[in-house]
Amino acid sequence: MAVTTLAERGDLSRAARQFLRTESGSAVMLLSAALIALIWANVSGSYETFWHTEFSLRFGGGALTEDLRHWVNDGLMVIFFFSIGLEISREMTIGELRGGRAIATPALAALGGLTVPALLYVAFNAGGPGASAWGIAISTDTAVLLGVLALVGPRCPDQLRIFLLALAVVDDIGAIAAIAIFYTDHVEWTALLIAIALFVATVALRFVNFWRTPIYVLIGVLMWLSVLESGIHPSVVGVLMGLLVNAYAPQRRDLARLQVAGTSLLVDPTPERALAAQAAAVGTISPNERLQLRIQPWSGYVIVPLFALANAGIVLDGESLRAAATSPITWGIVVALVVGKLLGVSAGTWVALRTGLGRVPDTLRWGQLVGGAALSGIGFTVALFVTDLAFDDQALKSQATIGILAGSVLAALLGWLIFRLLGERGGQCAPSGLPVLPPRPWRPPA
């Protein structure tokens, strides 16, 4: 019996719909926070002073002291990366990334969307002070991307939203790997080995199906402190902990227990039976999805906007704009996001479908996929995150931030224009009833 994915049936899972609603809504909060940060930085000189205010946590005779910006970037953002880890785990277990051909198309599309922008950025900055900051140009901001897709409306079908969500998940894996490998200045090996031992202990607990939330929270905090001390960015801790949280479809035995509890409640509607039915209903949902439902609103509506508020504030005066206008860092980021993402994602998708390695729902048109590829150039959250890691010089950081803002706006406008003009053109990616592209590739109209 053939097995079809949710996207192929044109039916999105409850968790996927919840994710799309949360991410789309949080885009408004994110962009609003970025606008407030820009106004604050340009109207008042208190912006940098406030975010450099130090805050300490004391444990007996020891203390951990960071400024407010680093508490947001190194502390609260770990929860954001934890939610990414949860989403990766769910998608690879029961979502759109399970199975070889299901993952091949978004994986190859994401690979193209990671490498082509990085190469374009390096072409602009080879040998310059910004050469090592290519990681800024490789990420896609899922929240803003889905927010713009909501504005596109019916020209963007649900199948494309899920495809781009799967692409963004793989894109996040690449961006996080780049942060861990290329943006670590030094490593304190003792602290790192302690973090690895804690991670191994967590894997062992996961293997024996031991689930006690306070224990995992304690291990996560200790891992965060160890990784922070080691010199590696603690975002890795969030992703790893998220990957370990179990994700599964509702089990038959849990559904049977729910049916019994529900029937019992109908026969005798007492508070005790209502609580038992509620517990049975909760038991049908995997720990992964339960955590996503609780964490995503905080991540999308509080943590990520707070991150934008702490990092998007740059002074846009004549001097900074003139510097950005002639900066290879700024232009490298703009070209990488606007042109590199479009070319890379489109090429990766074409290769996957042309070779038969991957598939997409056969209702999608090439105009829609190319429009989605253009919108994947919206890079914001992780791009600002890498900017903070890549540059110590405030002037270079300002040039990079201007490039991120300009490139993201242009990518959004380009994607909207492609959907507007070509969204229903270009032919279907596969004839109705066939799972893959025919041998003949699509060519753009002359």
C-alpha cells in the first residue's frame, strides 16, 4: 500500500498548522521589535548603554556576569534553538523529513541555499576584514518567511508552505553547524568534556525511556553552563536537547485508553472522570509536540522579538549609510540573500526533481517554487545572531546589519513579485498522479 505524506494529501497535521500560525503571527512581533530598536538607537543615545548594563547571577561564592545583550543572545536564545531542535526531531520522525525521497528535495534545496549565498558573499569579501562572516548570508528566517507567505495569500498553497518549512529546518541545521564549527574562537576542553558527559547521560536516560522534566531541566542548565565556559556558543545545547525529546504519532493503546475514559465520562460526568479523560487525551500527544505547544508562543512572541530589540538597533546617519553603500560586507550580504538564495534553492530543487532523488506534491507549479526560493532570502534572526559572533568592530557590525535589513526587504519584494506575475505559471512540478518530475526539465519562458 502506497504511503503518502501530509503535503501530498493536501492536509496539514494539527502540529504543522499550529506551527504555521505561531510563526506567522510572531513575524509581526519580530518586525515591530526591529523597528522599535532602529527608532530607539537613532532617537536616543541610551540604546547601547542599556544593553551593555551588566546583570549577575550568584551561586554561593561564584557569580555569572554578562551584559543584558549577552543574556538574551547566550541565554534566552537557547530556548529558541531548543524549539528548532524539537521541530527537527518531529519532522524527521513523523513529519515531512521522514523517508529518503521526502527529505531529498528540501535537503538539496537547502544545500543550494546554503552554499551559493556563502560563495557569493566570499566573492565580494575575499581577503577583506569580513571574509569570515559568510555565515551571515546563509540563513532563512522562518518566522518572517511564513509571515510574508500569509500576505501572498491563495497564490501560496499549503503544500508550498510545508515544503519551505522543511527547507527551513534543514537550513537551520546547516546554520547551527556553521555557528558551532566556524564561530568558536577557543575551546576550554575540560568544560567541553563535562558537557559531552552530560549529553551522553541524557542520551542514556532517553534510551531507557526515563522522562522526568526537572531532571532534564537540571541537566540542560548544567550543559549550558559547561558549553558557555568551553567557548562554544550555547545555542548548540538547545538544539541537542530538542533533538532528544521523543516524537511519535498517537499510539493505538493511548487512543483506546482515551476512548474508554471518554465513554466513562459520558456515562458518569464527575470531576474525577473528567480529569482522567483529560490525562488520557494529553497522553495521546508526544512529549515533543506538548513542549512545542508550550514553548513556541514564548519563543515566537517574546524571545525572538526581544532578540531583535537587542540587536537590530543601529544608527542610520549619513556616515553609516555612506559606509554601507561602499562596503563589500553590505553588498555581499544583499547579493547573497537576494540572488544567492533564489539561485541556490531553485537549483537544488531542480536537481532533486530532475534526477528523481526527491519529490514534491504534484499540484505545485514552478512559479510557486521559484517564488518560495526568492522568499527564502529573508534572513534576520540567525543572520543577526552570526553578525554578533563574527564581528567585534561596531562599524563592521553596522554595515552587516544594514545589509541584512536591505537584503531581507528586497528578497521579500522579489518573492512577492514572482508570486504576483508567475505564481500560476511554469507548469506543474509533476503531472497529476505521478510522484516525480518527468525527464524533461522546466525552462523559464523566453
